[in-house]
Amino acid sequence: MRHLTTSFNSAVDFRGICAVLLVALIDVATGDGAGFLPAYAVGPAASTVRGTPRAVVTTGAVAALTAGLVALDNGILTTRRGLSSLAVILLFTAFAAAVTRHRRRQEARLTATRHVAQAAQHAIAPPLPAVHGPVRLAASYESADSGARIGGDLCEVVPIRNGVRVLMGDVQGKGLNTVALSTALLGAFRENAPSETHLATVGLRMSCAMLRRPDEERFATLVLAELTSQGHLTLLNYGHPSPLVVRADGTPQWADPVQPGLPLGLTALADCEAGRHDTLLRAGDRVLFHTDGLTEARDARGRFYPLGERSENLRTAPVEACVERLREDVRLHTAQDRQDDSALLLIEFDGTPTGNDDAPRVLPHDRVPDAYSAADLGCDVCAVTSCSLRSALLDDRRP
């Protein structure tokens, strides 16, 4: 039965048939004799919108039959006027069927391309689980290119033995033009975050991955974070907007680094140390990681979105609902105008910190190494011969 229904729907287009009947009603109502004969071609024209080639031909046959009956009723079926009108309908039907066939082929190609793009996007930016180690989390991404789930912003969370590590970043530029570099940085983070002892070394490996792309003249801002099951949160900031910590009682605090760090790709300009911030989270505390697509969203009067004043959107609901609520508030602020890539990651600490001291404790494995050797960095085999990062780390930091 389903096969018969599908076959019937592919052979008949009700929009085209209705268009033919509408022309017939107008013809009868106006009493214009055979004046509307060429207008019956509107039937196959209407069928080209969504119908199949078979449906267009069926509609054309109905249109020609109806026009022929009208011409016969008016006694002009075999006249030059009647035959030319029927010829116009048949020729237009053949043209409409050819156009429809081309459209269907293009739609099939577009559908296949969309499936490939969705698979690629899922491989590059798979959905994050709702629970990851000691945190509950919810993520949201909007690309500047409509219909894309990836672009210049990148977000990832990976588990480690005693907690999780988080990446939030923004590649210079926006939309699909930045996907290649975003993918390289994500790959470097996924490869090194689960196994490197020092969080700073993860950032170094990502910087190396960026410098190994000589075709890219871009920079990227990043925040790397490590949150242990005891609530110790360490943030390394590479020129990125600071995360917003919202305490369980609703108090917002910006996690600003003591000293700003430079974006990746600009390490040759000055000291390449990342800005650092340490804090202690307690059960129920939340942290919003975001890109500048959020804080630089403007309203019609050019005012930026006041994230600090809207921190109440990040409380009193599950993290998934809070992210959606924040997105909707930004849409209202910008009047639905998507201006840039924007990534959000809201995490809630669900563990139990040790001790009663609110001062953060820096774990030994989280300290930055005093120096890196060429062997540590892999400089002995790296193809980049002129590396500003190597000079900054090896020459400036050696005792």
C-alpha cells in the first residue's frame, strides 16, 4: 500500500491539477470562449515547483485534455487557433518536464552533499555528553555561515584521570573559511590533552600545530582549562575573553588572568607565556566559556551584549536550559541578526572540594616546566626551520 501511494504521488501533482481547474473555472465564469486556452499551460508550470517529471507530464496531459474539450465546445478545436493553443501547452509541458528533471538531479546532488557535510561536521565537532567526569555541561554553537555547525570557533572537553580539560578558542576570521585551522587545533588538543602532564604543554603543542601550517597567516585566541574532581580550576588564557564564573549563590566573577597572554600565532611579538587564573569551585558553581561572538553581539544601537548583567540566565535551571535561555536573550538583543561565529560551553561542578580553604591550590603536575629542550618539543625532526616559538621558548627560558 505504501508503495502504491508513493507511486501515485510521484505521478500526480495536485498543485498543477488545481491550477488547471482554476483556469477552467475562470474561463467558464468570464464566458470568454476560447480566450483562455494558452493559460492552461500554468498547470505544468506549477508542477515544476515540487513535482516529478512524471507528474509534470500528467498535469500537461490534463491541461491539454481540458483545453481540447473547451475548444471542442466552442467549435474551434480543428482551427488554427485551437491547434496552436494545444501545441503551446504540449511544448510547455515538455520544457517543464526537462526543467523538473534537472531540478531533481540538482536536489539529489545537494542532498548527498548535505549528508557528507553533516558527517564531516559531526566528525570535527561531535556533540558533547551531558556529564563528563566531575561536571555537567551543555554546549551551543552558531556559525556565521547559515546552515553550518562548524566555523572559526572551537570547543572541546576531554576526560583525564582526576577531572576534565576544556578548550574554548576562536580562530581569526569567521565561517567556513576558518575550518581548516580550527580542525588542526582541535586535533592537537584531542591528541595531547589526555596525556600531557602539564596544561601549558598542551597549549604549546597546539601552537606547534598552528606553526606547521605555512599556508595560514592567522592567529587564534584560546582558553585552556583543567578542572579536578576536588574543584581546583586552572585557566590558561591566550588572548581570549575570560570565562564567567557564577557561584552557587548567583554571584558572578570574571576569571581574568593575572597577566594577559598573547594569542597563538603571535608568540614572536613578546613573551609567549599564557595568562593564568586559579580558583576553587564548590558544588553548584558554574563556569561559562564563550567566544567574542557572544560579548560582541550588538543591538540596533551598537551596544554590546551585557553578559555580566545577564548572569541570572545561567542559574535556576539545568545547564541545557540555561544555554538555550542565554541564546534566546542574545537573539532578542541583536534582533535575530547573526553577526559572527559564537560558541558557548556552560559547565557545572558536581564534585566535592577538599578542605575549607577557598584559596586555590596549584597541583605539582600543573606547574609550567622551567625549560623545554629541543627533544621535548620535537624540534629535531620538525619541518618548520624558522620557528618563532622555538626561539621564544628555548632561547628566552633557558637558565
